[in-house]
Amino acid sequence: MGGLEALQPGGDPERPVHIVFVGAGAVGCFYASRLHHPAHNIHVSLIARSNYKALADNGVHLQTHTFGDYTFRPHAVFPSVAAAAANPNSSGAGPRGWDYIIVTTKALPDRSDDSALIAPLVGPHSCIVLIQNGVGVEQPYRARFPTTPIISAVTIISAEQTSPGTIRQNRWTRIHLGPYSNSASFSASSPPYPRGDDTTGALTPTGSVPSPASPEAPTSSTLQQTGSHLSALLADWWTRLGGIRDVDASDELALQTVRWHKLCINAAFNPSAVLSGGRGNADMVFDPELRLHLAGVMREIWEAAPRILGRGFPAYMANPEKILKSTERNVGSKPSMLLDWEAGRPMEVEVILGNPVRIARARGVEMPRLQTVYALVRSMQEVRERRKKEGGKL
């Protein structure tokens, strides 16, 4: 594997492993706290924004269902990526010396190119880990970093930041990990996200790295092999050292299958909650017409997945009918897209709706229900933001 063969974080007990989390919200802080083990030479740092002072002064206070209450004091806390890249003394990693760069921010590729954001952190022996919603989130990173191992991760966790620096984990946590080569690619012949005149984040490699077609670039099988090894290390540390029971390290196809299964839920419930005027999950399920609509969106994804992934969902994964039935118990719950809409924040429209449509279309598969929902929700957001910019009523 050439240079990648030497990438063995944790293989040498005398060599410290340095991990940095980009995003210090509830998900990032929880997983960081279960990965920080200085006694085993594994050191975790955080890059925080609005809660930087609280974390730097007092660490992270966690109130968890699984592990009780405890305080996590990171190896270092940085107010920005630039600070983490330029301050080797407080991190111990040195410039571009991060072994793992774990991204847990909201995926908003239509607003910013997070692959460009983390570029100052990525070195020759780094691995990028993406714990984010949606599908196709890996593509901008692969385009920018064609030789860097990427781990794609899907989590199901009930956690929230109740105040700056205080995280509450309400129930179980489950995380799936797998290598990523280029399986979720889609056409880059035109800008993939509506940006107006802003072309930031176009899916083309930048910087002085080999293009994927160059002879020195690693092959997909090499990236998968290296990513699998690094996924297994993370899974081991989170289970054996961190005590998280539900950690699954799988191959690339299995991981993308998990992403598309979670998409069945997210792509149906998230935008529908916004379009229905703010109704919660259980409320929508008990409305006969909305239930038919939700089932239709999920079945469309369910039937398209085998043509996109090359295989269908395994029998153990809940089908649309089971998902709808279990959602009846989810009384009072609002999906994240509705919470963002009500708070006036940008929604994850592209990774939950736009990317699936583009990825499917690139493989000759049309999803008219999902495309309709995508067009409407994207338009709602654009209209509201235009009115806000013009000073009009929302």
C-alpha cells in the first residue's frame, strides 16, 4: 500500500494518537468523551465555536443514560480550525499531524464547503471521519483529498446540548463505520448545489495532491483496505476502552446501505414536517393522507436502493410499514429539519433530499416523489431567505 501501509495509529504504544473533532455539539462531545484515553496514549481535542469558552474553562459535563454523569476534559480546545492547525504546542499533534479528523457538524454543502474548512488540518497520515446525516456527504472530501483515507459513519443517538458545555444523552447510542472510496459519487458536470454566483465547494480536487487518475494515487481497493483498518481501530477504542456496545465496523457497501436506510426515515419525515405546517412525527403518521405520503416516499427509496447500491436492504432492517408503526409511539417528537426551520436555521436539504436525487439520477434511476419534496422544501427556504434579506415578512 505504499505510504498508506505505514498509517497505523495505535499500532505503536509509544506513539501518541491525536484525534480532533470538528464540531463540539451534542454528538461530537459525546463521542469524543468516549474516545479520549490518555492512559492508552489516545488524546482527543475539540474545535468549538459558540461554546468554546465553556469547554475551555470547565470541560464537557455529560449526563448520560448509559455511563452516568461525568466530566470530559479534552486534551485541547480550539476556537477555530486555524487555531488547531497552527498551535501544535497545546495539541501535541504538530502542524498537519492529526491522525483522525472527525467531522460532526451539520452537513450544509449548499452553504459552505467543509472539506475546504478542514484542509489546514489534513496531513499525509491523516484519516477523515464523517459522522453526518444524509447521503453523498463524502463526495466533496473525496474530490478534495483523493489520497486520504475516509471513514463514513452513521449514528443513531438521542443527545442534546442543554446549555453551553452540558450534554445530555437520553437513550441508547449506535454507530456504524465503514471505509469510503468513491461509491456515492454523482455527476459534477454542473454545480451540484444551488449557490447563485458562489462556486465554493464545486466537486473538483484542489491543492497539490494527485488526481484520482494519476499513477501515484491509491486505488479504490487500497483506500477501502486502509479505511477498514482504521475503522476497526476506532471501533475497538469506542467499545473496549469507551464502553459503547453498539459499534459496527463494516465494508463500504454495508455502510452505504445503512445510510440509505436511515434516509428512508429522514427523507420522509423531515421535509414533510415542514411542508405540513409543523406537525410532529406521530402526528403525521396518524393523519391518513400524510401516512400514505410518508409510505410513498419511503417505498420509493426502498425500491430505488437496489438499483443504486447493487443490492437491497437486508431483512433485519425495518421496512416502511414497520417504521410507520413504530413512529406511532414517537408522540411529541419533531424531526431536526422542522426544528431548524422553526429556529430560522439552514436545513440539511441537500444531503437528505438533493444528493439522493442526484446520485440516483447519475445511475439512471428517477425518484419523482423525492424530487418533488426536494424542489418544494428548497424553494421554501430560498423564498424565506430572500424575503429576510430584503427586509420583508417571513
